[in-house]
Amino acid sequence: MLRICPLSSLLACLAGLVLLPSHAAMADPMRGEASFTAGTVGGGTCSFVDYPLSPGLFATGIGPSNWASGGKCGACLQVNGPRGSVKVMIVDSCPSCQQNRLNLFDDAFRKIGDPTDGIIPVTFDIVSCGITSPLWVRNKVGASKYFFSMQVLNANFPVTALHVSTDGGNRWEETSRQNYNYFEKEGKGGFGKDRVMVRISCSNGRQVILPDVSMAEKAETSTPVNC
């Protein structure tokens, strides 16, 4: 079950949001092309299993030149094509895609192009996903205090780092994002605690702190804010 921060911890959760200058999009739109696929969100390389996209969001895979070893998982793009514009979340990689190629899910492709064309020219920007519900984290199957493996879901901007504290925020330890979109401790170990603090950094300069996160496998923890 998704655990929302209780009222008693609400101020602590909110205090963890550090507001810095926001950068909603890249300086210049990227030019590329788009193909389409009949993919599924949960079947993508970003491991977004049992994660429903927010209303108005569609999905895409992205080619190796922009994949960043999973670093773009969860990022949203505003994609402009011959017939219009659509907002998509990156949920998958596309190893066979050429430079700046998006592999849109077919429902997204139909909003901006004709499927009979197969491949269409597009421009795209990284933008806020516009999600109004909270950001949350989920532990991998097999995770424990001896094996840390956690993903971030529902973030409005790309997640750039995840740090863990076992001493109430006095010291923060780095984790590394894997290409299957889970952050893990160096050496595949754990932090030795059943509950920790987690700090999430987003590309727009904001940070969100979750003050009380379980290390149990498949545990999910939410905060009342988003980045």
C-alpha cells in the first residue's frame, strides 16, 4: 500500500522541499524524428510496473543518444509534429533508434502524425510533467537494509540524484542510478537500517526529502510535494 506522510510529519516533509530557480525546458528545442510502437508502460526499460500515467500524458521510448543510461526515465517531453503537439513521458529505451529518434507509443503518434507515414519529423523539449499528485519512491523486489534498490516515480522533472541518510540528515550518502531505473548503493550493499531518510534532487534545482522510508522490499513511500 502507498504510505502517505502522516499529518504529524507533514511539516517535516514540506521542509524538505528546497525551492531553487526552475528550468522548465531545454534552451532550444531538439530536432529529430519519431516512429511508433505498441508498447506498454510497465514493459519498458524504466521498470514502471503498475504505474498509471497521469491524465493527458502519453508514453515514449528514446534512442541511445538521449537515453543517458536510464537518466531520462520519467522525464516528460513536449513533442511537436506535422499534425499537432503531445506531452509524453520517457518510459523505455529504443536501442535501434538513430540520433534524436523518439519511439512514441502509437496513441501519442496518432496525435501528431499519420501512422501511414511510419516516421515523421518532430521537435521536442523537456518540460514539467504537470503532475498534481505526490512524488513517491518504491523499493525493488529483494530490497532490505542489506540491499538498497529504489526507484522514484511521478516526479515532474527528471531525477538527477538520490541520497540516503541514516543519521537524521547530518550525513548523506550517494547512490548510483542503474540503466533499469533503480538507484543502488555502490557495491550492491545496504545501509544497515530498517528506516532511512531519502533526498531526491531534480533537474529544475529542487530537492525533496522523505524523512521516514522503509527499506522493506516493494515498500512504497510518498511525500505530499513534488519537484
